[in-house]
Amino acid sequence: MTDRSYEDEKLVIRRHYKAEREDVWDAITSPERLVRWFLPISGDLRAGGRYQLEGNAGGEIVRCDRPAEIGLTWEIGEMATDVLVRLEADGDSTILTLTHSPMPGEFVPGTGAGWELGLVALEKYLAGELPEGRAVDWIAASAPEDLAEAHKLAEQIAAEWVRVLG
């Protein structure tokens, strides 16, 4: 289940995972697990520290309230925005809400699709459906037809974000 919205320059994605909140928290904050479904991360990974995602954004970890909430700045190029991830227990499942703001409208389709592709990978990781090793390595080694399928999914998700913008 994915709920997506865009209002007042806030991109919001809500997903439901069939995993306990502590497991989801660990998967999104542990460098050893994050690299399996997202990107390699380095830095001082605690509140007040700075992080860097390999080949992508970096920033400061502003808030860290295990296992409920992590807030960070998202700095890429000249743009600096904020990302807040909240985890809410739902029985033996977890509801993850990601808010990225301020998000100028022209960036919403690409940014929304990027986040959603990552969150789909998180779902597959939590379900044990991803290959072993770093995501960047197994993606690079993927067959062309698998990459074409991923690009098609990204285009479909971006089109959904265009519809959200109305």
C-alpha cells in the first residue's frame, strides 16, 4: 500500500510494511542493512553528525528518536531540503511516513519516484526477496530486461506523481 500526496511544498509518502517497527528502523538506519536495499552511507551517523550517501545526497542528522523518527537535511547540489521519516507500529507491521520538504513542484515527479523505488526495494529487502550483497552491485550486474522493467516502474510512479500535482 502506498499513499502519496503533495501539499504546501511537502512530498509525503506513506507505506505499510509487514515487519515490526524495530526491524524497519534497523533496516533504514544500520549502514550494513541500508546498503543492501539503498545506497552505501558514510559519516558520523548520530544526531548532530553528518552523513553522505554514495553518489547522492548528504547532510546533517538533525533528530534521531529510535525507533519512531529520524530527521535529516537532504543536501544535493545547491538544494537543501529536509526529510523526516516516522515509523508507527501497526500490530506486527509498520507504517512508514516519509516527508520531504520544501519540495518545489517541478522536482516532485522525479523525487517522488526516486523515494518510492527505494521504498519498494526496502519492502523486498524486509521480505527477503533481494539478492545478497550491496544494492549498487547487484543492480549494476542486472540483466538488461530487469533494468528495463525497473525503468518502466520508475516512469509509472513518476506519472502518478504528475497526477498528484494535478
